[in-house]
Amino acid sequence: MDLLLCRASTLTWSQSISPCLHSSAKPFSRCEAKKFRVFCTSDHTQKASQMTVSVTGATGFIGRRLVQRLQADNHQVRVLTRSRSKAELIFPGKKTRFFPGVMIAEEPQWRDCIQGSTAVVNLAGTPIGTRWSSEIKKEIKESRIRVTSKVVDLINESPEGVRPSVLVSATAVGYYGTSETEVFDESSPSGNDYLAEVCREWEGTALKVNKDVRLALTRIGIVLGKDGGALAKMIPLFMMFAGGPLGSGQQWFSWIHLDDLVNLIYEALSNPSYRGVINGTAPNPVRLAEMCDHLGNVLGRPSWLPVPEFALKAVLGEGAFVVLEGQRVVPARAKELGFPFKYRYVKDALKAIMS
């Protein structure tokens, strides 16, 4: 999932389209499925410190980095996907169809993988950075509810001895609605617009998980990283000397560096203190105009050319309010837990990303 439900995102004037990934994938034979089942559920022989983590949305911007982090620390990863061919292009394997520590599973195999997992991370959902129609709005909501509901059901149906003990489920700062003056933390009420409604239902579905399973709901802000997310849409404009804030530039930009977000999710997998709602944002949100100034300075490009509101509405329709309005969200819970943010200021984050 390359863009989560937050407001002050940064899109180009044109619709963002990810390249289609196609490859021929031979369906599981009965024999292969049997081998797969044994592989997924045999984690009882692993060392106590080693986790087996099932991940939805693993092929997205956040999921790819999380899988890399887990694999680097020698944890076993189950990539739960609806498209084996897409997942195999991102996590390429040889004859075994997986590279060390990573197994790719389509929906019929999700049950066996989840039952063999220490924890589940749920990141799946249709991106929101497109022109909205009634069909797109329906899919934005249903994609999140559908996958979360399936994951929760599979966890709840797992026998006690093989049930995952942790669920880290993504949600988004869109939960809070928008404001130019309020400061939102985990105790703040939900907003009353469409994206707030989506987030409430998304979180409500995750809350149906078995009460013996520790649940961490991560309300994610705008994720900054080099190879995707908001910056992938902003940098080309700046390089063409056409970068600048969207609309007034006064909307709040509640951001987080990709590495900090992945580390936050990683910590939530193993630290029992991480439960309930945790905002996945950096400690120092900025207004979008300031963000663009810093990005222009890092790139050595001007940031004076704003994208006017009418142009965004012409391209994105109703979806334009996602980028024209924002919210100031602070990570109160993560700070209470002593989470060590590596990038507390957007200037430092941008310098690290572009270096």
C-alpha cells in the first residue's frame, strides 16, 4: 500500500498509476500445497527469539521494507498476497519460488500460514491517490475491511496452541478528520468525513480479534522514503522546477520516515507494551509549505510554484480534499513508550533520503 488514508499528501497534477506487473505463475498442485502447509506450520522448532510473521500488503511501499527488515534479522516471513506473480517479481526466488526466509502464499494458503505464525502484520488496502468515483470510494473502504476481516477471522479460528499472539494492523491519521488549529493524539475523537469513517470501520474490524491476541493499531501518517510514497510524486516536479505546495500550503503535513515507521511496527511485534492505538507519525509535523521549502533546498530547486486548488479539483474531483486539507498529529503514545525516533525533523529526514 503506497499511500495510506492521510490528508496532506502530495500528488502530481496527473493521476498516479503504478506499473502493472505480470508474469506467468503456475497454480499450486495438491502436492505443492501439502508441502507448503508443512513449511508454514512447523515453526515450533525455531529458536524462541525468532519470529514467524505473516504480512498482508507486503508488496507495497511499507511492506517491502518491513519484509527486508524482518529477513535481515533472520525472522521467517509469510507474504500473504492475492497475486503470486506480482509478489514473485518483488521477492524473486529460484526453483523454490521464495528467497531465504520468505514464503509467498495466495489466499487459499493464508489459513495455514497464519496458524504457523508468531504474529501478523496487516498493511493491505487500495491506494487513495487517484480520482475518486463512487466505485473507487467503495473499493478504498471494502479493500481494507475485507482483508482485515479475513485476517481477524483466520486468527480467531486458529486453535489456541498455534494462534498468533500479536496483530499489528495499519490504520491512518485520516481517522482524526482535518483541522488547521487542533493537535491530535491517540486520545482525540474521530472526524466526521469519509476517510474518518473508513478508518473507524477499519479499526473496528481489527478490534474483533480474539482478546488473547495483543492488538496494536498503527495510525500512519504520510510516509517519506526514497523509492515510493509521497516523495516519488513530489521529486519529479521539483526536478522540473515546478515544485511547490498544494493549495494554500498551510495544511498540516504529519509525516514519518519509512525507516522509523518500519522500526515502530517491528518493535510492536515483540514488545508487549505496544498495544492499542499508536500514531505512526514523527514528533514534529510541519505545514506543507515548510515541507516543500525543505525539499526544494535539499534538491537545489525552487519551491515557489504552488499547484492551485482548482487544478487539483479538476484532476482529482472529490478526492482533492485529501491533499488540500490536513491534520496536526503527534505520536504521544510512541513517546510515552520511549520509541527512539531516528528522524524527528523533516529536514533531517529529507537529507537522509536524498543523500
